[in-house]
Amino acid sequence: MQRWILAASVSVLAIGPAAAQQATTYGDLKVDTIASGLRNPWGLAFLPDGRFLVTERPGQMRLISRDGKKSEPLAGVPRVYAVGQGGLLDVVLDRDFAESQTIYFCFAEPMEGGGRTSLARARLRTDKIEDVRVIFRQAGPPSTGNHWGCRITQTPDRNLFLTLGDHDAHRNLAQSLDNHIGKIVRVRPDGVVPPDNPFVNRKDALPEIWSYGHRNLQGAALEPSSGRYFTHEHGAKGGDEINVPEAGKNYGWPIITYGVDYSGAKIGIGTERAGLEQPVYYWKPSIAPSGMAFYQGDLFPAWRGNMFVGGLASQSLVRVEMQNNKVAKEERLLEKMSERIRDVRSGPDGALWLLTDARDGKLLRVSPK
């Protein structure tokens, strides 16, 4: 087991709708490497017995013990389109996992011309997953490698939110309701559409759609204090956003954005237009966010209720403090590790748990020194 002791560093940015204020560090952090040698790990779930369920983007799913022992890849995982950013991505446990052993996972599913984001359910056994059933498939033209979205959130009513990217080359379809490109969808655990979805009675819209006008959402979580559903998404060059997606609303991509194209060219009409939603917060320059969790533990009492976001490009863990439904403070942590952080979770032991995005990816535990 490898260990770092790192001083928490602060980065305060006057960005977004409200200027951030001075953040306060908790102090030195202890970072333990619980497991290494993971191939681009993407999603992390905590099992009731203390083990971890981890996905690896090339198409493997593994169990990891608390002492870091990795299982062989679990049998039963369907074939994935492991091209570019695609592959086996997020995984979550059903709220009734202790009784049902049910998990949900999303992945880039091969289709003619590339791949699409799909959502499956299965039962977790000792060395395999079984009874695998795809309960949702993204409709629209395929991706050949980029912008899959693919974060899963289950709400207390057991419905599932799934984020879906714009596939990069098909950004304009994020504004059309006859496809799932650049959308958030909401389905029941069996894939059936909930009757109160916003477009369920519209003939010109797909009934699974919850919100639209999104680019590439790789973080999603429920705020424990309010139950609100938060997401973040990549901008292009600049303009990474935090949103609170509400039923039927349009979040603007690619008509409005706080970013520009990688060439420096302008995207859309600017940063706002009537009828299009504004982000709660945005980053410029980009941090390339991935993973999101609200901290609920006891090891960092001053941080309880704070949002934590993994940064790929920024190679940091970003702490976001909300006040009066606005971002009041931002703090950059673990920058000296120089690791791309793919996923972040608040663990049942009170620690923060991270996955790093690398061919030799790691499972990290963050606790007070």
C-alpha cells in the first residue's frame, strides 16, 4: 500500500454567475493507495461486505477487497465498444442490493458505424454477473469514440437517471427531442418510462427524455439535504458546467455556452438566450470534470454536505461549497499528485474514495492526516 501526505491547496476563482470567495482548507490529507494496476477504471460502488466493485473502461469489471486484492475480471460482462473514450463506464448498486444483488451499469454498446450509450441491469455473483438485460439504448447516430456521458443515479423512488453525451460530431441533435443525443433520460429499473416524465404525452419527443441541450455529462449525484439532482458536464474549451437538471428544460448546448471550440472558434450565439437554462456554476478554463459526490461522512465534519468533483485536465479533486443554492467557495485538493481523477465517492467509512484515469489506474482513500 502506497501512501502520500499532502497539504490541501486552494484555488479561488472568480468564475460563473457568482464570484467564489476565499475557501478554507481542512488541513493535511492522507492518501492511501488501496489498489493499483487497474486499466482506466471508470466507476466505483461500495458493497455491503466492505469490498468494492470497479469497472475498467476496456471492458472488465472487478471486485477489490479492503486490503487491495483484485479479483479476476468477472464473467458475463457484455462486449463493449472500447474506442476513444468509450467502453465499460459507470456502475451503481440498486437501493435494494442487499436483498436482490442487482446492479446497473452503462457502457458503449457496439452498433453499426460505432457505438451508443446503453444501460443494463444484472445480478452480481461471486465471480460473475448474470441475468444481464439491457433496459435502455440510446437512439440516434452512433459515436465513433467521444462523448458518451454515462453516469447513473438512482433516486429514492428507484427510478434511474442516465446521462447521455452528444457524440461530439452530432452536437446539434442535442436540441432535437426525437433522439437521445445530448440528453438526460429517466427510466424505471425495468426500463419502462415513468408516466410523469415531461415528454411522455408528446408525439414529437422520445418519452425517456428528462432534459436536453447537454454536451457530455460525466458526473451526477443527489444532494442529500434537498434531494436535488445535480450534474456537471464538459464544455469545449472552457465552459465546464454544474447544473440542476429539471424536467423538460433545455440547457442550451450548442446554442449557448461559456466555452469556445478547440480551434478557438465561437460556438452558438453566446452565453445566454431566453428560454435556455443557465448553469449554477462554470469553470473557465476547463477542469474536465468527471465523477461527483456529496460528502456525507464524519471524518471531515466541516465538509459535510459539500460537493466533490474529480478533475481530469486539472489533475485535482475539487471541493465545492454551496450556500443559498449558489456556489460560494471552491477549493482545489491533491494537485501535487498529478493524477487524472475519474471518479469520486463518499464512502461508508467516512473517507473520500477516488479512481484515477490511467493504464495503471488506482483506487485511492482520502482521509485526514
